[in-house]
Amino acid sequence: MSDAASPAAPPAAFLAKQHALFALRHAKYLPTPYQAEDASRMTLAYFCLASLALLPASTVSTADPSLSALQVLLKPTQREGFVDWVYEQQAAVGGFRGSDSLAAARHLAVEAEPSTSAFSSLDPPNLIQTYTALLILGLLDDNFERLDRQGLLRFIGACQTSDGSFLQFPGCPEAGDPRSTYSAFAVASMLDDWSTINVDKGLDFLSRCRRYEGGFAQQPGLEANAGPTYCAIASFKLASRLHDLPEPPSLLRWLLDRQVRPPPLESSDSSDEDEEAEPGGPARDPDDAAGFQGRANKPTDACYSFWNMGALSLLLPAVSPDLSIDDVLDPALDRTWLLDCQHKVFGGIAREPGARPDVYHTYLSLAALALGDADGKILGLRRLDAGWNVPVEVAERMRSGLWKER
């Protein structure tokens, strides 16, 4: 069939209610595919709760429109249960671990065979889980009275190495990268206390990750990628040092070049046996949508809509105070791409149309959609604080609760 005989597919509807139920369902019961990621359960819980916090209450009820879906759908006992669980992961050495499942496994192993030593200890606390633990407490409007502030400060300080980078935890065998730097800087900014880390050395490490293309890499000398680029820009922003970011125009150009046209959607049966995958959507002219890639010459992926849009929203004030995302790209093209990635039955958003949705791509897609609709008039999503990754009103509550004890 010729192109002229193939009308463009209509824009997909935003399935807000299905996404809210998808996030709530996963917040209660993570299915089997997440089993291998149990050490990061804190971050998985954050993706679920943060998705609900971005969706308005009107998505699922006729409650007060000023409330979020999280405030309506999560019962008080469930909220308290989540808060208690988060604090159970607070380690005596400072910081938060991702889960306590190893403790349960060790207990069962000891009961079955007292000599078993395979589960000799819990996973250590780490920076990413600590960062998302604080965000969960903020999302659930905790008063932070049980937070070990001094332990947190000691922990992030102990993670910094002599080259300025941060390990995920002291003694971690993996080298530090912009993700761990961002996590440490985010925690310091939430506590409004930078006394235990060397900001200059941390930013110097990030600068060494800057590549000739304009973006930042996971390590010095590697290829620039949108994820580390967001982490680096956000770190400069949180440290109030965006003015020290070299050559912002070349960085802006690199980010803008990441928006590319995806291949056209074609109606077909999915070869994926996973029951949550679905056939590709209706045929679409590739000019109708434009998502984001993580690196040059790579396909579009829903998660990179946030990593690029988040980086742009933080960087633009350093390039020109008068610029907004709408001035440098067309969010409507990315919106079309992301809505094509929705699962029409189960809810949730996948990395690409037809793939199985997951909590990671669902949250990052909703966050990108929120940034592309700053006033919330198109999809009704709540405004996002792109530096911390929570709704603006949650970030304000966190500052009020955490900074009062400075």
C-alpha cells in the first residue's frame, strides 16, 4: 500500500487511570521479572510512588483536584507501612540499603541448615538507594524525625574517593560514575549540608567525563550518553555551580540532537511471549513523532525522553534565562512517541511500542511528559522538580521538613 493510501494514525489517548493502577499494583506486589533487581527494591518502590505522585487525583476519583493519585489511592496504614519499611533499611553506618530480603533469606537458610553461611550479611547501604529512600519519605510526607542526618553526611563523605568521584558505598569494587556523584549531591542538597564532601573535586571528576561531542560519559574517555549527562548537569545545578559548566551551547546542541524520528509503527503480532507485551500500534508516519536516543546512532527509548528533557530543563537557564523547552524543541512530537509506548490494557509505559511496560520506563516517561507540559494543561500532570525528581510541591515540603533542623 502506498504512503498516500495510509492515513496517519490518530494521537493516542493518555491512559492516566491505567497508569495509576499499574503503579499502585506494582507498589504492592512486584511480579517475578523484578526478582533479580530485589537489591534495588527501594528504587523500584520510588518509581511506583513517584508515578502516582505525578498523576492527579482526578485520574482515579472525584476527590479534591489539588491532591495527587498517591494521596488518594494509598491508605494511611499503607503509607505508614512504607515509611516504616524505608526506615528499616537505614543502616547503623549511615545511608539506606535497597531491601532487607537477604535477611529473610538468611533466616530461612539458618532454620533449614544452621551451618549455612551463604547469606552472611545484608547488602550494604548505597548512594542510589539512599537518594531514593529520601524521596520516598518526601513523597509520603514523612516528618524525618527518624532520619539519621549525621549518619547520612558521614556516609556520603565516606563514598568520595581521592579523584573526586563517588563509589556506591565505601569499598565498592566498581568505579564511581556520574550517577553516584549525582546521588551524593542530591542527598547533600536535600540536607542543605555539603560539609562532608569536596564539591570542587566532585565537579572536577564530572568535567573529566565531558566528551568532545558535548555530552558526558559514564567514565572519562567513554562515549557521551544522556543518562550521565543529566546526572552531571543536575549535579552542577544542585551545587549552585551551573555558571562553572564549560561551553553550555555545545552541550545544548548535543542534547537537542538526541531527539530523532523513530521507525514507523506497523500493525503486527508480537513475537514476545510475555503476556504484558502487546502488538505494535497502528501504522504511523514517522514525521508524527520524535523520541530521544541515549547516544548517537541509537534507537529511541522512552527513558531517554526524561534524561534529555530533564537535562535541558536544568541547562537552559544557564544558556539563556528567557529560553524554555518549547523554544528549543517540540514537546508534542515526544508526547506522541511516549503515548505510543503505553500499554492499552495493563497500563504502564514501555521502552518502545509493543514492549512490556515496567516501572522504570513508566515513571521516567511520566516525568518527561510533565516537563513537556509545564503548566499541566495538556495531560494534567503535576509540575516536576527536575533536580530532585519529585513534584514541585513535594520538594517544597521536603525543604521545609529537612532544612528546619539546619
